[in-house]
Amino acid sequence: MTRKRTSQKRISRRTLRIEGLERRCLLTGNVVVKVAGHSLFLTGDSGDNTAVVSGTGTAGQYLISDPSGTTNFKYKGTNNAAVTVNGITDSILADLDGGNNAFGLTNASLKDDVLVTTGNGSDFVAIGSGDTGLAGIGLAEITLGPVTVGGSIVVNTGGGNDTVDIGLATTGAATATAVSVRGSVVIDTGGGNDTVNLGVISVPTTGTAIRPLQVVTGTFAVAIRGDLVINTGSTTGGGADAVSENSTSVRGSEVINGGGSLDVTLSNSTGVALEGVTTGQGDAIGHSLIFNLGAGTNSVDLYDVSVGDSLNFNAPRSTDSIDLTLVSVRHNVNISLGPGNDTITIGTEVVTAETTGTLVEIGGDLNINTAKGNTTLEEASLSVGGSENVNLGNGTNGVFVNDDAADDEASSNGTEGPVSIGRDLNVNFGSGVATLFVNDATVGHNLNVNHGSSGTTIDLEGVAVGRNIAIITGSGNDSIDFERGVTASDVFIDTGSGNDSVVFELASGATLNTFKTLEVFLGPGDDSLSISDTTVTKSAFFDGGPGTDTLVLGGGNTFGKEKDVNFETFP
């Protein structure tokens, strides 16, 4: 009898164990939930953890859940599918460890910080009040709402292909602030191919055409009173990263640090063409905006952005593309690019024929420095309060100011606006083929051009210079053309050695070239100088230099006095 009873007990225990296994769900992660003081602590294991923290509408009360049902939450020694905690008014600290983790925060109000660490893995972090931004996590039983943080937000996703969304995800423009941060926001995505989105994560593709300087007005989806710092990887550990930002206000400074290749868009839209978007939902930076780009292929587009101090670009050795449209900078713009083939476009986005006026406004100086490589700089609809200083390294370089022929946007959509430089325009080319085209521009003080060697093409049309023009081209076969009413006080040209051509003409239009003094030195080589429709109120001096040189004095000229030497041919 005793043996029979023992056998029955063993059979009964096996039956209970089998029933328990059949009811158990397959879990991929475990998160320990702890409340200390008025702060919430979440600690994950090395598995794939998902934790969505959402306010319930009761002050200090939050639901912690995984809508996919694959994460176990251990709270006060008990395992749970979801946990509700109370009294959370200070901070939220989540350390989800390794694995492919996801963290979401919505409908929250906190006095202090939000600190999120997801470790290595392909991770997703969403902080804000919109459905699309949390779609990667799931939304069952979650109450959406804005996030207010009295301290700072710090997100560190470690290595892996990560995505960080902060803001409002919606199908329309922001009508209320989705994320408000009294301190700073720091995002560090580590190595990998990472994506960071701030502001309105999705906006419509329809709207009005660009209007001059309708910069960042209205409600911002993200409001940061401190600084915004985004690190997308070290120089050695970076990947192909992307940062998209719009409808974001930063009262302090913003710094974006790239590692490998980086694609940055700061605008009033993400993933749509600039031409079809209503202005006024862009970015406002209270102090400086700084880009430290990595050694890869980088692209930075700024559209509908205002900067309270300076705008700075730094890149060591890379191929870079920088586009500024509808941008207002109170002080200086500094662009410093290392070796590589670079493209810089400023104010050249033309939408319709009605687009006129200033699209980029710089209160201080515009400083552009590039190292060895081929650089193209295009400018239009630009106002610079101070000086513009362009220093390009060795290579095939081109500077085009209001050159419609060089800009596909202009040729297809309308006419670009004028360029105004408050003080000096200084352009220095290294050795290599150089092209400078300046059309319909005003320079308050001096226009200075220097080129080392290998041939220069300079075309000035309808340029008004308040003081002097000085052009020194060095060796090479150079071509210099003044037309359509170039005006200045004193003009000095030295073409150095080579077979050079210098032309002053009326071309189209009825305005004469007008100067106080004009001096042209052609240097060694077989050179030609042709002058027509030009007024020099005081003195003109022309020197053909060694070689067989040609001087053509056409009609429409007026010289106070004129002297020419070292010319052999007078057609």
C-alpha cells in the first residue's frame, strides 16, 4: 500500500509540472523594476528587453509594460507582465544592458533627469507624445502625452544599428510641445549605422513656396533650455549615420559629432523635398551650432534654421556636401574642411519665379577654408554683414556667385536673388584650375582675388564694389572679363606669366564699367587686353609685359588720362 501511494504522488507531481510549462510564455528579456525615493530604476539583463514607461494620468503614477509581451518585469520579488508604480516625480534611470533593446517614455512629468542606456545591440529609444515614434515598440494600453523633464535627458545606445526618436510623431505640424527639457539633451549612439530623429518625426509634403527669411516661428515639437549634443560614433567606430531634426528649439548650443559617414538634415521636414514644405517649423538655436564631421562622406542640409551666435563646420579628411537655405546666423559662419572633394551651396534653393530677396542672412563674417581637393562653392540670395573670406586648397576649384547657369535649381525654377557683402570679399585659390563667377553682387569695401597657378577664369558682371578690386592670378593662361556695369574705385590686375586675356565690355545692358583708376599688368606671355564702354575718371595704365601683346581700345571709353607700354599689336 505504501509503494502504491508513493507511486501516485510521483505521477501527480509530473502532471503539475507539465501543465505549468504549457502555460509559460517565451520571454526574451527580464527587467528589474525598483522605486527609490521618488525615482524609477529599470535594470535589464543581456537579453532583448522592451520597456515602455507611460504616465497613467495620475500624478507620479506610471505603467511599465512590454506591449509585445516578451519581457518579464520583476518588482518587489514578483514577476509581472506589467507593473504600475507610484510616487515617481524625480528621475527615470533605465539600464537595459546588452541585446536588442527598446525603451519608450510618454505622458511623463519629472523634476530631474531621464537617463537611458541600452548597451550594445540594435536598439530603439522613443521619447515623446506621438504614435509613430513609439510604433517600433507597440502601443497597447499606453496613454500618449507630452514629456516634461526638469533636468536633462541622456541616451547612450552603445554599439549596433540604433534609432533614437525624441519629439512628436504625427501627420501634421506641431501644435503643442511634445518634449520639454529644462536642462540639456545628450545622445550618444556609439559605433554602427545609427539614426537620430528630433522634432516632428513625420510631416506632410505639401505647403507653400520658399519665402525670404520666414525662419522658425510657431510652436516647437521639442524645446530644450540647455544644450543639445549628438555623438554618432568615434572616428574609428562610426558608421553610416543619419540625424534628422526639425521643429526643435535649443536655447543653448547644439553640437553634432560624426564618426564615419554622416547625413544631417535640420529643417522643417524629414525625408521630403525642401521645395514643397511650409516654412516656420524649423530649428532655432540660441547660441552656436557646431558640426564636427568624421572621416567619411558627409552631407549637411540646413533649411529654416536660425542661430543666435555662430555656425561652425569642421571636417578632417572627407568628402563633404553642405547646403544652407533659409538660414539666419547672428554672428559668423565658419566652414573648415580637410582634404577631399567638397560642395558648398548657400542660398541657391529656388522654388518659383516669385522667390526673391535674402534666403541666407549672416550678421558677421563668412569664412570658408578647404584643403587639397576639388571644391565647388555656389552662392545666391545671400547677405553677409561682415566680410567673406574664401581660401581653397590645391585642386580644380570653382566659386559661383549668382551664376544661374551653374545651378540646376535656378535654371528650372526661377531667378536667384542678389548677394550682398558688407565689407570685403576675399577669394584665394591654391594651385590648379580656378573659376570665379560673380554676378549681381554688392561688395561694401574691397574685392580681392589671388590664384597660384594653372589657369584662372574670372567673370564679373554687374558687380558694385565700394572701394577697390585687386586680382592677382600668377602663372597660367588666364581669362578675366568685366561686363554689365562693374563699378569700383581703384582696379588693379596682374595676370603673371602665361598667355592671358583681359576684357572690359558692355555686353548686355546699358551700364558702363566705371572706375577711378585702372591698372593692368599682363606679365610674360602673348597676352591681349580689350577695353570698351569703360569710364576711368582719373588714370589708366596698361603694361603688356614681355611677349607679343595686343591692345584693343574699342568705342565708348572715357579716360581721364591713359598710358600703355609693351604692346606690339594695335588692331
